[in-house]
Amino acid sequence: MDAFTHPNLHARIINDLLQATLRAHIAIVDLWTGRHAAALCTALRLTNEGFAEHLGTAVRTVAKWKARPDTVLTMELQQALDTSLAHACRDAQIRFALLLGKLTFGQLAVALYAADIPETGPHTLPADEVITLAAQGLERLGYERVRELDARTRKINRHYLRELDSSSPTRIQAITDEWKAVSAQLWPDEQRMQRCTDLAFINRQSGSAVVS
């Protein structure tokens, strides 16, 4: 059976490939440190005791990782954490990626736009709420779509800045109007996108791990 002559099967194959790409992006850690292990504990929503039992290690060892984030773990524990992350559910893997800052500033803004962010309220949100919302947006769009939209947005903005730099003052308003019209095709709700951009920027400025 040819997948390309059966749209449903073709779509399922493409979706499976995109999910595999997301997992590959998230579920690879070159060197496990206390910071990585603590992030996985949080992503799995486990206590120190639960995480220690999950890995077959002592509770004091888990507490040490959180107290000393630069600690490099033993090879045996690194292998156990590789297995734990690889077998974690997709939501937990996304939370882990966000906790370690595996999204760029622009990708975080795109993910937040796709999530149920509050339209009004505080200017900032707690880091754990930003993580939850970004995970929701990633789940809805998929990682590849988030990357694509971020890349297109950056391309539009770069073009706009180049046009401004090379144009006469009388052309500035026309160029700005054109930029807004093109941007609106990607982000129809300008105020919502501005709020998402602000949240992503504040998150980065605060030193949160969500943004790389």
C-alpha cells in the first residue's frame, strides 16, 4: 500500500515523524548533572522520596542533586536517568525541556500564543505557570510548527528592519503598515502576541530556565 495515495496514512506517518523529532530534541542529555536530574524530578511531578524510589537510589542523593546542581552523576545513574527520560510521557518530556531552557525566546512566545494564557491579570506570571502554558502550546502545535512560526516571524521582522534602514523617511509609515499586515497573517491578535512576547522576555530577564 502506497502511503502517499492514502491521505490518512500519510498524515499519520508525518505526525509520527514530527513526534519523533520532538522526542529526539527533548530526550537527549549529553551529561547528567544535579540540575538535569532535579529538572526531571520536577517534570515527573515526583517528590524527593518518589524520585529516589523511581531511580532506585537514596533520598539523600536526590536532595544532594538539588543542593549541588553542578554535580556530575555516576555513569550508573546517568544510564538510569536516560532510561527514565526516554520512557517518560510526552507531557513530562516537554516540561523537562522547558525547565532546561530548550526553547528560544521566540519559540516560547509562539508556544504561549497557542496556549490558554489569561487575557488580563498580572504583568508577569510565575515560572511554573509559564512552563505549564508553554507545554500546552507545544502540545497543540507540535515542536516543528513552533519552530516554523518562529522562523517565519523572525524573517518578517528582519525584512522590515532592512527596509526601514534603506528607505526614505516618507516611506516609513507605508513600510510599517505593510509589516503589520504581513504579521497579522501569522498573528491575528496583535495584543495577545504582544503579551506573549512580553511574558517570554520577562521570563528570560528573570533568569528562569524556560528560555535558552
